[in-house]
Amino acid sequence: LLENLALNKPAQQSSDALHYTAEKAVDDDLSTYTTTGQLEWSWWRVDLLAVASISFIKIYKGPEWDTLENAVISVSDYNMDVVATRVITEVNADFAEFSFDETKGSSVGVYLDGRQLRIGEVEIYGFIANEFPSYSPSIGPTEYPSISPSLSFSPTMHNLALNKETEQSTTMHAHFSGNANDGDLNSMSFTEHTGHNWWLLNLEFISSIDLIRVHPALEMQDAFLSVLNQAKDVVASKEIKAHDVEAKEFTFDGVEGAYVEITRN
């Protein structure tokens, strides 16, 4: 019997309308539903917290009068690269169901352009192919377990930054620090124009870091990308010279760290 892998997993969406938040689509309650706040390019996503072999996905619409027509369902791997998509074409159906033939993925997204996205429930059936490394959130900053993610569960690297805790020196408008690791290239973090700007990511365990990819929102020069240890001392640093918004990659050759920081004066 296949398990509903989405049940009570972490979910997020592009914006919230009132109390219709993202987790209501994975709460096993068809009387609740999600609603995004904006009309243009609305999205919802659930993190399966593992590499899953997905057999089929069932998605229920929100309120009775609504429709999921033209919504796109996508399965992404743990690098947030899309590996499979389906489009909902039914206008009045209460739910849509799609086979994915054991597609490997670690998150599932639903995207809709032109109107608010409302979802009653998303059920993802399959089985766990590889567990992600686990950690105890109660462990203090000096007691992180040492985990090499490239060895502990898969020979393929995992995006350790996705949805982890972040902070930044200041915040301009609604460009919060978490926008930089939410898996959405349409959102961005932005600090106020001060003398010393910084963005900090807490990896929540000691990690063996091979590569960091940065997607600049704007031109980024005279900035530094650093890996920090548990005491927040710099153990490795690279200068960022971004004259455009193309993604930049920096190799760190297995440097062990617990935090990643970007600074700019």
C-alpha cells in the first residue's frame, strides 16, 4: 500500500490570503483549503524531506465554485530542477489525478498564472527512495552532528540551504532573508543601503560543502561568500564579482561548515 508522502510535510506558497495558508493542503482535511494573495504566477510547494519515488499525485480543488484548470503540477529533485510536469485541463472536476511512474523527486509544486491559486488537498503517493540526513533541533550550536550529505544518503549533492533558517542585517520592504533560499527565483532578499550588509544561513548541522551557487538579483560586486564554523568563524571565503544576474558557482572542495554568509560593505 503506497503512503501519502505529502501528509503534514512542510509547505509554503507565494503569498497568503488571510488564514488560507499553505499547510492546509497537506492536513488531510478537505474542508480546509489554501489561497494565495496575488493573481500573477501564484505557486504552492511541499517539501517531501526525502528523495521519493512518486507513483501518482492527486490534487483537490479548494472551494466548490473554484477550478484548478490550467494549473501546472511539477516534481523537482533536491537541486530544485524540474523532472516532470502535468497540466490540469479539467474545468469542473473536484480533483485531478496524474501518474508519475515512479519519478524520483523531493518536492512537488503547483503553479497557476492569472488568478489566485486555491488548493483543497495534495496527496502524493509513492515510497521513500533515500532519506535526507536528520538532526535534532534541540542540539546546541556546539553539538552539531557531523554529516557529509554527499556520503550519507546519495552520491548526488543535496541543496542544504533550501528553506533553512536565515537572517540579514536589515530588510527593505518585503524582501525578507528567507526569499533567498525558498527555491523561487522570482523572489529575492534585499537589505537597506547601510555601511555593512550581510545575509546569514544556518545549515543546522555541520556539512561538507562542495559547491555553492548564488543567483544574484542585481549586479553584485565587492561582496564575499563565506563558510563559517559553529562559532561563526570564517573557514573559507570567496569573492563575488557579479556584473549581471547570471548564476555564479563557487567550489569549496568539501569544506566543513555550519553557516554560510554573504557580506558586502
